[in-house]
Amino acid sequence: MAATLAALLLLATSLLACPPARADEAFITSQPAETLSVVDLDTLKVVATLPVPGKPAGIAVSPDGRRAFVTSPDGKALSIVDTAARSVIRRVEVGGGPLGVAVHPSGNPAYVADWYKARIVAVDAGTGALAGEVAVGNSPSGLAVTPDGTLLVSADRDSDEISLVDTRSLTRLASIPVGSRPFGVTIDAEGRRAYTANVGSNDVTVIDLAARRVVGTVKVGQRPYAVALAGGRAFVTDQYDSTVSVFDLATLGKVETIPVGDYPEGIAASRDGALVYVACWESNTLGVIDAKTLRLVAEVPVADGPRAFGAFIRRTPPD
């Protein structure tokens, strides 16, 4: 009896010391609805809806999960969101046409792509102050930062190239020609390769960042929008085909084409790579793909016109 009681006490102590992990969340921008929907990824239910004026499109959640950054192209602004409080704590006027957004791995600054002025603006995540800018190619769209925080990559849609920017000096180091009309850009976990979704040429360009050269091109569906990486594979949203194309990262060979909702746009993987989430503009859904079986396994209704352009998964911090 004493041994049993001791075992129960030990179990209770271990549970208190190691509380169960909290569910990750998806922060989904809906442009026509002018809202930000928060989806609990365990229950697959919308748990909060925040109004964000100015037709919100781009989204980036900080690595620590405490802040989300939302661009409003029509409002010419960046909204900074306290993810736990579910509230917009600061709205920063950046001018031009803010679209893509990314956050430094340290959580500061945030980088905003200005579609109209061919520049990237750095914004202090704490104060909202504009911390600098750098000229890039025409119509910068998607942004991504290497895991070590040293390099910012911009997909310059109307220049058919990407820009490589030194984050410390905010200096454009190089430009690399890619496919036609690159829009979304994703960097792998090692910071070695970048992948651009080229809406004009219906393909994905693979770039070796250290060598600053293209190492492959993969044909996908019509009007590819963005790329997610999971389990050694790339998942690409094909807007006009209402599919997600999947290819192998090692061989660049095609693996599968997955039917999803209408007009898929933003896409991101879960932290363990087991699931891939896709925002479908015309279906008004967040689709869930099993990354192993390559099948759509669930759909979550969200507000009208979800884009979720960027890193929209919140890895929830411990209490």
C-alpha cells in the first residue's frame, strides 16, 4: 500500500513538473473579411477572431509565439498582435503596399515587403519604430529569414528574381534570377536552400544560398503560390488547380498531387512535420493534410477569403 501511494505521488509530481504541451495555433488572415482567425490545431476550431482593417494578407508569427505581425496592403500598415491576449497592440504606418512579412529568429525586427516601392522595411517589434529599409527588386512579395538570422530573402515578383539581404547592415548582397513571377519563398531548416513558388512559369525554383545559384526547377500545378517543407518533401499550393503538388527534396522528383479546397494559397507545416495546413481562398477553409498518407484529412471553416501568406503557425510557449 505504501509503495502504491509513493508511486501515485511520484506520478502527480511528474505531471506538475511537466504539464502537457499546449496546442499549436494557426493565425489566418482573411482579406475580404478583414479579420485574423485563430484556429486551435488540436480541436480544429476557431477560438478567436480579431478585426484587422486594410485587407490583411501577410502573416508572420514570432519564433517564441508571443507576437504575430499582419500586413494590410490597403491600409499601408503593419499590425502587431499579442497572440496570448488576442489583441492588436500596435499599428505601424509603413506606407506603400505592405505584403509579405517575416520576423528575425530573435523575434526582432520584423521585415515588411513594400510591393509598390520595391523595398523592404525593418520594424522594431517592441516599439513599432521604423528601423531602416533596403531597396530590392520590383514588387517584393514573400520574405524569409535564414535560421541563423544573417540573411533575408525576398521574392521580387516583377523582376523574376530573389534578393539576398544582409540583416545586420540591411544591404542587398545579391540578386538571383529564378522562374517567372516568384511569389512565396521558403527556406529549409538548415538554411541551405530556398524555394520560390513562381506563379508565372508554374514551377518552383530551388536555390543554393551559399553558392548563390539555382540548383533545380520543379514543374508543379497552375499558379503556385507558396511552399511548405515537411518530411523531406515540398508541398506547393496550386491556386488555379485547387491542388497541392508534392515533390521530393532530395531528388526533386514529383511524388503526388493532392486535391484540396478551391484556390489554395498560404501553406505551412506542423512543428513535427506530420501535418500540413493550407488556406483555401474560395472555399473559406483551412485544410489539413496528412504528410505521410498525402491526403486531405480535415477542413476548418474560417472567415471569407483566407490568404495566410507567410509563417502562420504559432508554436505556443509554455505558461
